[in-house]
Amino acid sequence: MTRLDLRALPLYRAVRMRAILIPRDGGGGLRRVILPAVIGLAVLGLVGTSCRSGPGGSSGSLTVVAAFYPVFEAAERVGGALVDVTDLTAPGVEPHDLELTPDQVEAIATADVVLYLGAGFQPGVQDAVGDARGVTVDLLAGLPTVEPPGGSEQGLTADPHVWLDPELYARMVDEVRHALATAAPDDASTFRSNARSFTDAISRLADEYRAGLATCQRTLIVTNHAAFGYLASEYGLTQEAISGVAPDAEPSAQRLAELRDLVQRRGITTIFTEDLVSPKVAETLAEEAGVRTAVLHTLEGLTDEEIAAGDDYGSQMQENLSTLRTALGCS
């Protein structure tokens, strides 16, 4: 299968780029800055001590606060050099667990645009948005969501993991475009062009998923937590999760026994773990069932190492597709 390269977009053209992390003013987390890899260390040092500015270096950039990584990437791709995007969730942090600092609360209050997911996904962010003076958008509000398995769970009124279905993520990107255009109407045509480039690439990714998962020996996936329901529904799979939509929910001994029996009965070969949650329970289940484990990226927050390697939504979703095809015996 050919690899989809979402870096073939305006932000990444002409020169190989790399990401670095620099501290935000006031200690309010980290900001990812995209720079050409050929830039010398002296220049990188200057960036680390420079004033806060957008990716294009404009001190007049539209300030955007994004709740966590998939929203952050969408805002960067759509806004390009016209936006300065803050990711509230630091690299490697599970976004369900986010607790805002005072500086982050202030950033939400003063930003031109605040992009978040409601339904109780990040309660602290949802509460702080009430004091925001700019454009605020709950990106779940316009999407067809479903209840968490078993109903409301730990304050969640909907399964928030819409970004793991490329079709729904493309719709999120368009909502981001609309929010930025509302805040900066003079730049609407640029936002529209950037969004079209990104959503076209996401649509190609969706086509690869559809083709790649069309003919598989197995269609059941057993995951660490219930993050892949939308993806499974879109591509003809069934998800059984060890824990619920919230990754820190503890499974009962009965649930683990049921999953062990299900795995053995259905000929499942792989239990899926993830990046930001301890794999211990999944590994124990896999050992008891006599199967292996493999990582499925939830993209809830990239690690420092993944960012340094240039990973993004497209590359990690491609890895997920390859992992699923191997585990499910797809042809």
C-alpha cells in the first residue's frame, strides 16, 4: 500500500521540517514550533528565547487555544502562518486527565479562538470556556456522536473519540476553518484553501482505510479502552474494550474473564494497547489468552519522541491501518 504523506501540504513544502518544543510565556505549557531541519543550533536558541509569535513569525497572529493534539494539528494546518496555536495538553499527557494552570485559564480567556471538545471530555477546559472573550467552538456539537458504552461514564455524555474516524475528523477540520474565518474574516479564503488541502489528504486516508479493511479474516478488535468505536463503526469492525471511554476506568475480574474467553473463542490474535495509558492490564489479558499485543495510537497526545520524529495525524493513522491489517489478517 502507498503511504499517504500529509506533509505534502503548504506548511511542509520546499524544505524538510522538524518540530521543536519551546516554553510558553508564564510557564503555561509548551508550544510546538515547526522549523527547517537545516537551521543551526544558534538559531534554535534564539527561537527558544524569542517573543511569543505564530508559526509565520507575525506578532499580529490570530491567537488560538486548542484543547489537545488533534485539534491543535487541525488549527495549525488550517491557520498556517496566520495563527499562533497553543496546545493545552502537553506532549505525552493523557487529555482526559488535564488540569489547567492559572496561565492556561488566562490563555483561554484572552484567546481570539478557543477550540475544544465538550460532553465532559475535559471538564476543566469546558468550565474555563465560560469566561472566554473570543470565538469558542465545541467541535463535538456539530457531529453525530454516540453515548459511551453502558451510558454516561465519569461525567462523559458522549464518546468523544471522533477524530479517530477520518471522515469525522475531516468535518472537525471544516469546523475549525469556520471558527478561524469567523474570528478573521479577511483571511477566510486562505483558511478555506488550507482546509481543503488538509481534508483532501484526510479523504485519501479514509479511502485507504476503506480498501485496506474491506477483506479481513477477523473483524473484532479488543482495545485497551473504548477509543475506537467510531472508527470501527465506519469500517465494519466491532470493538470490545477492556475499560470504558475513560481510560482510567478499572475493569472487573469478571470483565477480564469474559474478554479472555471471547479472545480464545473468536481466534483473536492481538490485544491492542496504546501510547499514553499503562499497558499492564492488556498485557496480562494477552498473556492469559495466549495472544500478543500491539499499539494502536489514539492520537490523544503525541509524545516528545513522536514529535521529534515528525509524527502527525497522517503518519500515526497510517501506522494504525498497518497494525490493524496485520492483526485482522486483511488481504
